[in-house]
Amino acid sequence: MKNNLQHIDSEIFDIIELEKQRQQDYITLIASENYTSSAVLAAQSSCLTNKYAEGYPDRRYYGGCVEVDKIEKLSQERLKKLFGSDHANVQPHSGTNANIAAYFALCNSGDTILGMNLNEGGHLTHGSKVNISGKWLNSHTYGVDSNGLINYDRVQEIAKEAKPKVIVCGASAYPRQIDFSRFRQIADSVGAYLIADIAHIAGLIVANLHQNPVQYAHIVTSTTHKTLRGPRGGIIMCVKDLAKQIDGAVFPGTQGGPLMHIIAAKAVAFKEALQQDFVRYQTDVKNNAQTLANALKSRGLKLVSDGTDNHLMLIDLTQSKIGNNLTGKEVEDLLFKANIVVNKNTVPNERRSPFITSGLRVGTPAATTRGLQKNDFITIADMIADIIEYGQSSVQKVHAKVLDLCKKYPL
Ligand code: DSN
């Protein structure tokens, strides 16, 4: 029998079915994507989407919030437990919203912030001039050195000159550990607040595979759908003293009604992340990234910072021994034809536009969720290297191998 969606809107139903098949038939190596559990999906598509609940538990602007209050409280408590934080706000609709609210809590228009340069691994909301964080605030940036690493002494010098009110650390494309405690020392030395954006590495932090910034940063922001494997959304944690400011900056400062179905799905994801299995999964993510990185290097590909100690790596095509004339966009397109999905990415000292780029960002969280093992990641490295080395002529062969792999690991 046709299900309701199929009956009412077969156009949307059919496209969703096609996307389901695409997800089944492609290997996802986009470092920021993952597959949620069916429990998360169930909460996300529940009747909670029907409820308005502006405000916070026990302090709402609408009636009928008894049940959603319980959900938001559970979500907050689980999040606090997961990271050991004093205060949690689970309402941000996304990581971007979380960061904007964090600035809104601390800054006035025109205040100075210091964040990581977008081209060298940062995020749009860390002060990019095309984002509200770089337009509404006076943003300065730090980057990486010639080895692809954050040079903390240099960050200290820039902070001393810029005198920021806020330093933002965390990244979207940085393959190495981030020293949050050093960032806090730098922030303290110039009297700045420290915001740590852990969107990419949140899962690794939960599993104790990366330093936890909660004890160092005044505010910690994240998404919930990357390594954390929850629904699409954002979160903020902070020290007690800033709790009121953060809550006010999220609602009514920068958002209206919270998405209660998503807040429930976040709670489910936090419960899953509190299980021992989650630690095993994160350990696999990290080990698989190292396997992939080493195998790519052995084929002559150059990785920014020469490797990884988290879930992602950046291939620098300009420095690699193979595929030297290809751009990030060309390789992304060729890999897509072979059913491997990655994203082109700028590399340090990038000469090309963000639409073309000289690099690729590759990550293991989604494929690890799918169940791929160490040997599969060695195979994937060879497939990527074949595409880069032999171009179009290798696409058909790699495509057939990818389909075999996808069949072996159904979603
Ligand atoms: N777009 C995300 C990523 O891919 O890293 C960051 O917001």
C-alpha cells in the first residue's frame, strides 16, 4: 500500500526515494556528513514539529508545553553530562546560529573578534568578511604556518595587536588536534573571551580522543550532525556566569520558536553518544582516518600537515606527486562520476577561488558508520589515487568497485 507521503505528494516521495538510493550507492567521504540512527530519524519526524514553544522549559510564551518541556530538559541534561558542562542550550537551529548567538551574547556591533581564516581551515562564522560575523564585527584572523599547523606563538602576537573581545578557536578543515588550553592562555593574556567551535570534532571529544574545551572556553558551540551523528542542528554550552546571556542571545536575541522535534532528536543522539559503543565508533573513525591518510601518502599524495589526528585530512593537489594539473573541482567531479563523494577545499596559500580550489577534504565518519573497515579504507585510498593519477580513464573501473563496496555495506 502507498504510504501517506507517496499518496499525497508522489513528486517529493519519488525524489526522497532517489536520494535514499543515492546514499546507498555512493561512498560518502564528506567530513561533515554522517548517517543518523533510525531512532533519531523517528524523533525528528514526530508530531513534536506541531508545537510552538518560544521561551525555555517552565518559562514559555505558549500554553500546552508540558510534554515538550520534559523533552527539552532531558536534552539539556544529557548534553551537560556528555561534555561535563555547567549550562546547555539545545535550541540553536544550526552551528551558524549557535555561533551568531554566542557573539550576540558577548559583543556589541563593531567589537573585535579573532578567528581562524576560512581559507586555512576556519569557518564562515569565524569572522569571514562575507558573513555577518565579519560584517557586524571587526574581524581579524589567524591561519596556519608553512607546515599546515596553527602556530600558537603567532596567534598570541596577532591577539596582542588586535586586542579582540573574543577569540574563536575550532575549525572546519584542520586535520590536527587543537590546543584549547593554549587558546585560553592567549585569551586571558589579552582579556578576551574564548569561544570553542567543536562542530567537527564533538564526537571525538565525547570519546576522549581529543582535548575537551569545556574546562577552557567560556562558550562552546557545535553542530549535532557531524561526528556527533545526531539530527541537523546546533548547541551551545557555557560557564554558569554566561548562562543567562547565552539563553537570551538564542531566544529572543537571534531565534524565534525552537524546533522541538529536532530538540527531541538531539536528546536521542546524546543518549546514543553516552553509550560505550559510541566510544568504539569514534575510535574506528580516527583509526580509519589514519589508515586512509597513510595509504593516500603512499600513493604520492601530499596531505596538509602531512597527516591527521582527527577524522579528516586535506589533500593538497599542488604538492602531490600525482595529478598535479588537476584542480580540487576537477577531482571532486571525477570522483563523483565514480560514486565517491568528497568536497573540494582550499589549502593553505591557496591560489584558486573557493569554487575551483587546489585541494580536497576527505573524512571517515560516514563511511565508518556504514561499517567500512581498515582494508576498505586502503581500497578507497587506491581508488582516489587512481582517479587522480589516471583521470577519466579510471572512472569506470573505480565505479564498479565502489558499487561492490556499497552492496557489501548496506545502509
Ligand atoms: N559546512 C560545514 C562543513 O562542511 O564543514 C561547516 O559548517
